[in-house]
Amino acid sequence: MNYLNVFLNKSFLLIIICFFLFSCDASYVEIPSDDELLDGPIDGLSNSESAQFLRGDVAVNEVFTRETGLGPTFVGTSCINCHAGDGKGHLFTTLTRFGQIDETGNQFLNQGGPQLQNRALPGYLPEQIPAGATFSKFTPPAFTGLGFLQYVSDTDLIQMTDPDDSNGDGISGTVNWITIPDYSIPTSNAITQNGKYIGRYGKKASAFDLLHQTVNAYSQDMGITSLFNPIDHYSNVEIDPEISTAKVNDVVFYLNTLKAPIQRNQNDAAVIRGKNIFNQINCTGCHKSELKTGYSRIGPLSYKTFAPYTDLLLHDMGSALDDGYTEGSAKTFEWRTPPLWGIGLSENSQGGNLFLMHDGRAKTIEQAILLHGGEGEQSRNSFEKLSKDDKEALLKFIKSL
């Protein structure tokens, strides 16, 4: 199928529809501005890259069936089941991951781990959490801006760590050292420790790159095998790939080249005031307001400065957020700092409500702040001491991201 021709035909049809609507009554058509949307490509893609982006867009919307490889146990039937509009998931799409409390490696991989497949095709039974396993709920993250995060250098990540809290701000931060799959190819300047590499995707930074994340999602979320991972998670035997390598690569490219969320109302006085308060109470100790990429073979991602409001590091978040479950070298109470960009648009993909923190337990931004313990405790306490007006300004700033 020529996806570029499909796109052009769809675009032509859309123009006709829009012409008809506008010619009748323009008040019926409201086109959202770019900063109100999470989807869309980064600027500067070539024609061939734009075509691959479109193929990836088609692929993430593909709905799988028994005939096309779904299952027999699974979580969803497509990528957009959990990432509507490329945004965050909600309570009905929350995943369950299980394992144990130490960092010796998941002992339940031969029992369906690390992810619970809670749905099944007719004639099969959904998985159950094995006896003795601990588990945690994970709300699916947004897709946007992921490519920028991939190309932050390992050196920059290591430089942001402060395991002994040498600056005395109560924040340390560490990287998650993980074993990477054979198909992931580290860059020549990747930093290793005892044969392990730095993870940067997932709630506990347990995925090395977007290929690792995508292959895991096809296998664990939909029961789809690929050349990268031909092991069927239900039977635990190798079978023929159920998705082509080209399609997997198209999805990875799509995830790499989705644009970063654009901040809204940047010149609003209350937003500016809230940003200053955000800095003053050291929310930026973890939610870094500026990172930069190194080299990428995708030109528009190379050497860019961007504002994700994360440091991609693991932090001790206190006992209230300790789920007794770990991945890689992460402790049970450690979580990767989630990027805040796009948080103001999260309701659009979460059914009109917010579901924040790793498991969606916080229903408002303020609730999420108040759940911060451990390394986030000082900033939480400072937030609680703010005046009502200062709190409102801070929350307005965060909602603008």
C-alpha cells in the first residue's frame, strides 16, 4: 500500500469537506491550535521521513484480531487502546506488572511476567498474578516528545545524579542499570556498568530505547511476536513473526518523531509567576526545565534544547508510593521522574479527568504534589506553605505545560 498516496487522498477529501462546511457556516468548524494537540510530527522531516511517519501513524492505529496474531492472552488490541490521541491512558487501560521486591531479576518471566495479560481470546483464560509475586499498577504514558528523550546523552544523565546528595537539597537521583536485549544497539559513547546500560523509558526507566519499548509493547500488550522477539508469551516457544520488521521500525520512527508538547499561555502573568514559584520550591530538582539532545541520525532531533520537565532519573518517592515491585536496579520506592510537558492536555485522552502518578491514583495536580515523599518531601512541604494565590499560580503554570 502506498501510504503517501493514501494520505494525499485523505487530505484532498478533508479539503473538500472543510470547503463544504465553511461555505455553509464557518461557526460549525473549530480547528484546534497546534499547542492544543499532542499529535503531529516534529518540524524538518524530509519527504521520505514524512512518509515513514505516516506509515507509523497508520500502524499505531491498527487493530489486531485472532487472524492477525492477537493473543491468545493480551491487554489491548491496538496501540491506541492505551494511548488515545497519543496521550496518557486512564484507569480502564492501566497495566499490571508483577515480579518481586529485590533487584535480582524478575523470577516470574516463565509465568507470564513482567506484565499481566488480563484479557483472552475465546477458549483461553486471562492470566492470574502468580503466588508470591508483588505487583504494581502502571498508567500508560503519553507518546509525544519521546524522541528527544532518547537522545539525551548518558553523560548528561550521569552528571545529573547526586547519589550522596552532595549539594544538600534532599535530592539524589540515580539511573536504572538494565540488561538490554540483543536487538538494541547502543551508541559508541554509551556508558555501561557491569555489562548493563542506562534505561530511560517506563515508570521505572526499565526500557533502553524506543525499539525496546515498542517490541515489549507488541509482545506484552497484544501478544504479537516479531523478528526482534519471536517468543510467544503464552506458550513460551518461538513462533513465526506476526508483525513485519518494517512495520515495527515505522512505529519506532513515528514515536521518535512525534512533536514535543507546546506550552500554552506562556506570557500570562500568573503562568510566569507560577514558573518562578516552581523554581523557588525546587520542583526543578527533579523536573528539569531544560535538557539537550546529542547527535541523532534523524536530523531535526540532533543537538536540540527542549523543556520536558524531567531528569529521566530514579528518585526515592517515599513509603506512600512504595508498591513493593521493582525493575532493573530500581528500588521498590524509586520512580523515574515523569515528564510534565503535555500534562495540561492529559484530560483530553483520559476521558475528561486526570489520573496522575504512576498508577493514576491522583485526580488533580495538587493531589499529585501532596503524594510526593522521600526526595520530593521538601518541595511538597514548601508547596503546602504557599499562600492560596501562589498555589493557584503554580498550578496554572503546570497546567500550561
